[in-house]
Amino acid sequence: MKDKMLKLGWPLLIISGAVIIAVVVVLARPRAEKNKAHPLIPAVRVQTVQAHDVQVRLEAQGTVEPRVQAPLSAQVAGSVVRLAPGFAAGGTFKKGAPMLWIDDVDYKLAVTQARMQVAQAELALARERQEARIAEEEWHQVGKGKPDPLVLRQPQVRQAEAALDAARAALEMAEINWQRSVIRAPYDCRIRSKQADLGQMVARGTPVALIYATDYAEVRLPLTDNQLAMIEWPYGKDGQWDARKAPHVTVRADFAGVTHEWPARLVRIEGEVDPRTRMIYVVARIDKPFEPSENSRPPLTVGQFVTAHIQGKTLKNVMSIDEDAVHNKNTVYVIDNEQHLRIRTVHVRRIQDGMAIIDQGLQNGEQVCLTPLNTVVDGMTVKPSEGGATHE
């Protein structure tokens, strides 16, 4: 029995000792110290702002329109017997250049007849004046008292003078009609569409072409009321438009993938609001737009869509920052001297070229946060680094 107890006790003793040793080892090992968590300070890019002046530039789109466009009509009737080489759509003519000829045979004959009538009237007047002198001499020899005008042939002389005036007017009219058989350009122009051809009979008043003036073109540009407020209008003390002070405009259009520019200027503002868009139209004038330039700039074309950049007012002492740095249209994040972020309300005057122009809410030398942040708390600490353009 005793031997049996010994056989069972030894294993239990060994197991108990192993457990005690394991507990002692676990309790005796060194404990690792817990690290204290430090708050993460975000790094941000900032821009130091400085007050400066900004030239406002307004953008609008419009269509090129001719200054004058009108049908060119025949002033006499007849058959078209000749056309100028450029008499076709797109052809250009200088003022006074012949464009189309109408058969002038009848008009030349009318001039010849009118000249004959003038000669007859001159002869008749000369005879009447001679007879009037004879009548006056005879009356002085035998007459007494006040002579009768008919005796002195005064009414006959006046009638002959009137007949001569009428004959000369008829000759002048015949010569004018003869000249009108050649249709000439009334001003520097380009043909938009041809409406008559060789052999065609035209009546007086028949359109032979649709033409437009080429000395300058106009572009109607729609502007909002806020945009109108950004323009210095050149009205003098008398209320008249002063063309010398008119805002400059740059007109841009694309040709074959290349952007070209034309200088222009505002010449007037139209006197009504578009009832559909509630916008007001201003008109820009482009001088000589249809002529190629020395720098290989192509001519503009009527009906072409263009973009215009209008010179506006100069905004004084404003700040410019990246428009993405403005939140909710009127809020920016300013970094103070202790590297704390401050939420600031500002007034954005306008957005131009990707920059927000601010006229209230910022001071010279302040740093504005440019980095987008997911979470913003007023007074939070940040680590700033200069990363934006400084405007001076």
C-alpha cells in the first residue's frame, strides 16, 4: 500500500513544481511601459497675402455682325450686260468701284435728246430776249405812261427761261440715269450673296446683291448687371459717350486650331434688357476685321462666334488667393502667429483667372491655408509651409 502511494505522489509532486516555477517566471518578467499617444499635427501649405491692384477683365461671347448690311438694288431698268470679276459671294469692292453694268443704249439716247432740247431752249430764250429788247426800244419811241409787261415781252422771256431750266434738269436726269446703268459700290463692302447674273432683266429697285460694309464690324456682348458694375463707362459731363475713354476689348477666335486676336473697343450700350435672359447688351467695334494682317492673321467672317475680354475697373488694395482656398463662398482659414488655424469670414469681390479677389476680411502679411482639410476646428494647431504665390 505504501509503495502504491509513492508511485502516485511523485508525478503529482513534479507537476505541482512545474506549475509553481511557471507562475514565478511569469510574475518575475519585466513589464513593457505603455507609450503615451501624441496628437497628430497636420502640415498645411499657406500663402502670405499682400494688398495689390487688380485690373478686372470680363469675358463674354458674341457673333460678328457687319456695321451695315443692305441689298444693293438697281436704280434703272435694263438687261445685265457685264459683271465685275469679283461679283460673287465673298467678293470685295472699294467704295465707287463698278460692280455690274446694265445695258445703257437707251440712256445714252436719252442724254442726246436732252442735250438737243437744251439747245432748243437756249435758242428760244435768246430769241425772246432779243424781241424783248426791240419791244422796249419801240415803246420808248412811241409809248406813253407805264408799259404793259406783255408789250415788253417780259412773261415770254420768263417762260423761255423756265423752259431752259426744265431742259437742263431733264439733261441732268438723263445723265444721272446713264451713270446709274453702272452699279457701283456705295462703300467699302463685301458681297454676302449674289442675286443677279448676266442677261437677267432687272427693274428699278431690283436687288442685285446683298452686301455689307467692311470698314468695321460689331459684336453684341451680353453682360449681367454685376458685370456692368465692373466697367468704367466713358460718359462725359454732357452725358455723351467719349470714344477716347472707351474700354478696350480683345476679341479672340479660332482658325484651324490656332487662336487669333483682334483689338476692339466698346462703342455703346443698348437701351433695353433682354426679356428672356435679363441681360444687357454692349457693343464692341472691330476696325478692319475682314482684311488679312501682316502677321498672317486671317480675316474675320460675318456670323463667326468669338470670345471677348473687356477691360474693366481697377480694384484697389485687394488680396488675391487661390479660389480653392475659399470655402462656402465666404470663408478662409487663416494661420496666426502661434500656428493656430482661425476660421475667417471674408468678402469675395470676384473670381478671375482661378483667383479669388478679396476686398474685406484679410490683412497684409496674413497666411491663408491652401491645403484642403477633412476636419477643421477653429484654433487647431497646424504646421504651415509657404506654398502659394505672394501678390504684391
